Amino acid sequence: MNIEQVIQDHLEKHMTVAYLEIKDTTGKHVHHDQFTGGHHLSAIIVSDTFTSMGLIDRHQLVYKALGTMIKNEIHAFSMKTYTKSEWRAHVY
């Protein structure tokens, strides 16, 4: 199972995911002197679970869902979180 599917499975245990896009930029970091392993990822996560939640609460929910993957399988994780209506407004 690839990292994207693992992340989606973890997220779906905590929220209904309407859209998930993950970009893996690990390859850009492999040759850095301080690279010690772990994925470098950025994500767009769309879920109506985020309705009425502030940015910090949204990110905390995602980090809770990912649990020990952060600092183990994932070294760096940036995210943008949207409700479905926010995502529609952003995309269109």
C-alpha cells in the first residue's frame, strides 16, 4: 500500500474525505546533508467535517488522524484544508 492510500485510510477514520490530493516531494530532499528519511508531503484535504472549525482545529484533527505517522513515516507534512463549499470557491 502506498503512502497516499495509508494517509487516506487514516483520515477516513476521523472524517469524511470528499477530496484528497497528496504531493510527495521527498525526492527533492534525499541529497540534503540532514535528510534522515521519511516522506516530505503536501496535501489538499477537503471535508465537510471542517465546517465550523478554525484552521488550527482542522490541522489538529489531521495530525490526530495521522498519529504516529508524523515523525516516523512522515518527516514533513504541509496541508491546506477546505470544506466542500470553500474548495468549490477556491477552484472555480
